[in-house]
Amino acid sequence: MLSTQNRLILWTGPKHCGKTTSATHLIQVARAEGFNVVGLLEPSLYDNGELIGFDVLNVQNQKRIPLSRRKTNKSKANSFEFLTTGLKFGNAVLSAQDTKSADLVIVDEFGPLELKGRGWRKNIDSLLVSSDAIILIIVRRELTITVRQLYADVPCRALAATEKSSIDEVIAMLKNHRQEH
């Protein structure tokens, strides 16, 4: 039976505030508490101080491959090209098979691509229906309301990614979830 408490956590903050870094710390703390954490992170890539893209990192085995790179067309300075191999890799990491024994599934990040039904969206939707794990998705602050509306039927909690108390709250949710089962 799926839990109805805290099924979805939105790990929020402004762009480039350290959401992925704090999620990395959360993973370490959760594992130290004995929880099985799976999923993916999207570390930023910089060249001479300029953001040039993102990789996708499997948090279980640390395998990392390219996910997106900045388009060279200067008229679209903030646009990125997503690489098919990175998307396939990330979606495999989020598959039902690879997440079936998880206590916590981390998904970095839920952004404009997912709002269009692409990227990690199908796997997130599937996990929210079929997995017993708590799902934590990293979301830019400005998209939080839209994501909450999208998943209005799922019990959801938004936490500020860079507040230390947020890690403590996730650990408490995991402990409560474990006691329910």
C-alpha cells in the first residue's frame, strides 16, 4: 500500500543557489541513517567561470555522463541542447527496476523540459503512482507553484534546499515513512 504522507518533496531555491550541493549532503546523511537513496543529480559544468552545461550523475554508482550543453548560437544565450544519451541514461536510473528498493528517490531537476512532458517527467509520474519511496524533486523556486498544481493530487511538501533544517525534515519524513511500513 502506498503511503499518503509526504509522497513528494519539492527541494526548492533560486537558480544556482546550491540545490544540487545540498541534495548531495542530504544523500550522505540519509545513507548514514541507513536509508537506500537512488536517483540522479545534474552537476553544473563551468569553463572559465561560464556555465557551459550539465551532466547527469547516478547517485548509486557515481557514473556520470553529459546531459546538456550550451548552444553556440549567441542569439539564444541561455538555451541548452539536451543530449539523447544523457536523457536515456537518466531515465534508466529512474526506472521502476532501478528504484524498486529505494527509500528516497532524488530527481535533479524538474524544470521547463519536464513541464513540457519531456525529460524525467514520465518516470516521475510513474514513480508517484507505483513506488513506495519518497520522491524528492529539485525545483527552481519560480516553478514551485506550477509543479504543485501539476501534482495537486499528491501529498507534497516544499522545503528550502539550502536550509540545514530541510535535511533534518527529510530524515524525519523517511523515519516516519519507515515506521508506517
